[in-house]
Amino acid sequence: MKIQKSTIAIGLCLMILGIGVTACAPPKNGLPQGPTPIPTLAPIKKFTGQLDSSPTQSFTLLSYPARLPSALEGQAIYESKCAQCHGVDGNGVVPAARNFRDVDYMRGETPASFFSAIAEGRGEMPAFDITLTSDEIWDSVFYVWRLSTDAETLVQGQQIFNENCASCHGEDGSGLVLGSADLTDPHQAGQLAPRDLYRTITQGRGSMPAWQSRLSQDERWDVIDYLRTFTYDPTLTEEVVIVAPQTPTTTPVGCDPGQENPLAWEDRTAIDAGQVTYQAQCALCHGQDGSGGLPNTPDFTSGEVQDILHDTPGHFFCAISEGVGAMPAYGDQLSQESHWQVLTYLGSLGP
């Protein structure tokens, strides 16, 4: 009985194995043709040559001017090579030609980007890096730049700069106070768009205060147009820009380091008047509370400085009148009485 069961089991295993082998065997008539034949790859050939080198994209080396660029020199170049497309007035006369009178467009551009456009060409505009020298391209750049402003704006911007900015940046824009930007450096100024300068003037940066509440929008844009003239000569034949020093508003005040304060230190009228002058003329650098806004400015809220001020007020009078270090002279702007009123106010800030 056991032998019969074993025989049956072996038979079942052989039958299952046979079915599996039959299922895996290929059909008698071969495999059916597939819908997409497998392509035959070409044999790999031995590499014997070198790769063809495609030309790399050229770029303009931005060279900075060897002399102060001149808008007047650039005007002659513009009229002979650019006016036929951009128009005599710079407002663009052919399709896609830029309108240099478009203030919004100009405020977003930089002199460096204009240099690259003239040297390399843009679209249908040809490149001029072969026909013009680097200095001639810079002359052209700043004539184009000059089209977006006028002499009246530059004069107004100069007045605003002299009254509010020269004490830190210097009358020539080279920078007096540590950390102040050198506005005469074409490497720095050439990479800045007017909108960048507007943001800095409006919001402030580092020790430079924000001017949003001190200058109107138009005044900020006027001074920005003037700032650019530290890197080029804006004078044109038909529109001469007269850059003249400020006219003194008062008779210059003499200086005597040994003089005493003729006003009582507790004179409330003098203190109030001095505070008004201080906030208008001094707070920008010395701080709203007199504790010192810029580096190397004294802290008038400290007892030590108060002792020195009360003991030797004549020295402080001379500092206001003649200036000291980066601090400008106010002897031709403030009367002798205003000098003492400011010092009396400062003398009230002690502990």
C-alpha cells in the first residue's frame, strides 16, 4: 500500500514538471513579429581625430577712463555715429532704439552697462569697440547720460549736496569721514544705478542717516544727478553748468580759544534757540541726543566732556567756527550768538 502511494506521488511530480517545461518551451512556429523592430547599432569606431572647437562667446573688458570723461566730447561722437538711430535729442527714432530721455529707464541703468552696450553692440546696434577708443566710449556714455538731466537740476543738486552731504563726503565727493563712499572713483560709481543711490540716501547705510524725512523725492533725485558729475564733466556748449562755491550768508566769526561763554549756562532762552540750530546743523553727525553719531565725535552727555566744555568753551567755539578734522567750518554760516547758543544747549546735556 505504501509502495502504491509513493508511485502515485512520483507520477504527479513528473506530470507537473512536464507541464512547466512545456509552458516554457518556444512555440513551434517561432515568436510573433513585434510592432517595433529593435534597431541594429553601428559598431563603435576608433576615435582618431580631435573635437571641433566651437567659438566661445566674446566679452568686453571694461576699461576705465584714463581722464575725466567729457559730455561735450561725447556729443560730437554721438551726433556722427548715434543720432541717426537714437535721434538728435536722444529720444529714439528707429524701432527698439532706446529713449535716453526716459528718466525711469535711465535711473535703472549704470554707466558700466552703457559702456558694454556701446562697445559690444546690442541687437541691430553695431559694436564700436574697434572704431572708438575706450576714452571715446566713456565720453559717449556720459553724453548719453547727460541727456537725462539739465543744468538747472545739477545746480540744485550741488546746493543740496553742499548743504547736507559735503561735511562727510567732501566738497569734491572723495569722502572725508571714515566709511563714506568715494564718489569720484569710477570703479565704484560706474557700477551704481541712480536707483541704488536713491535707496541708500532714502534709507541710510551704516553711520549715514536716512534722508527720507529731510529731503523730498525731487531733492534726492537732484542730488543724485549731481553726484554723477564727480566722475565726468557735464558741461555742454548750449547748457553750461556753473559749479560755484557757496556764498557766505554771514560775516565770518573770529576765533579766540580763551574766550568765555557770555551767556549763562542755565539760560533757558539760549538753550532752546541752541537746540533748534543744533538739530538743523549738528545732529546729523553728533546724534539727536548729543551722544555722538559718527566716529570720533564727542559724547556731550558724559560728565567728562561736560567738564571740558564748561572749563574751556572757547576751544569748542573755535571748533564750530573753523572746523576740526572732518567737521566743516560754520564761521561763515552761523552768527557769533548762534555759536554760543549751540554751546549753551550742549552744556545742558550733561548728567
